[in-house]
Amino acid sequence: MNKSITRIAKMDDWFFEVKMVRAIKSKNYGDPYSAIAQLTASGEQMHIDSHLSVKDEELSKDDFMTIYKFCESMGMKSISYDRIKNGFRTSKQVDISENHQPNIRLVK
């Protein structure tokens, strides 16, 4: 896969900007997938709109780090997401810092 992903491309008199991403978790593209996430870009921030898995699992730390690396490769500065636990909604924002792993803790 690509190390760097361009968010904006130009062809003729048109600019194409990536604003939404559908991420699927699968060993091979086209095979059945075990999870799906919907991401939306707004400026230099990526928001995780939704995450669904076959086994109704929470987004794991490893899976979040894969999304983090993807967003970093697109030049994003932060990732935000909402989580509902015990009926209460909380919003989180994780800054993307090059060359070091963020200190995050995902709770089930």
C-alpha cells in the first residue's frame, strides 16, 4: 500500500478532494470483512462517524492505530470520535504527532 496518500488531486480544470472514507477490515480486498468504519475529513481533522463489526466489538487500540496511521499519511492533524457508554456520550480528540505513538487508552 501507499506510504503517503494525497487528499487533493488536480485533473484538467478540476480539483478532487477526499472528504469521506469507507474503511473495511479484511485480509484481502473483496473478501468478507469483519468491521467497517466511516470517516469524514474536515480541514485537517478526521472524524470517525461510525464503526460496526460483525461481532459487535468496540474499536480496538490496534484498529485505532491503523486509522491513526492512515490519517497521518493524509496529513491530518487530529482524529475525533464520539463514544456512548452507559447511556452517556463523550467526545474525544487525539492529536496526530509525527514520529511518536500517541498516549491513548480505548475503554470497552
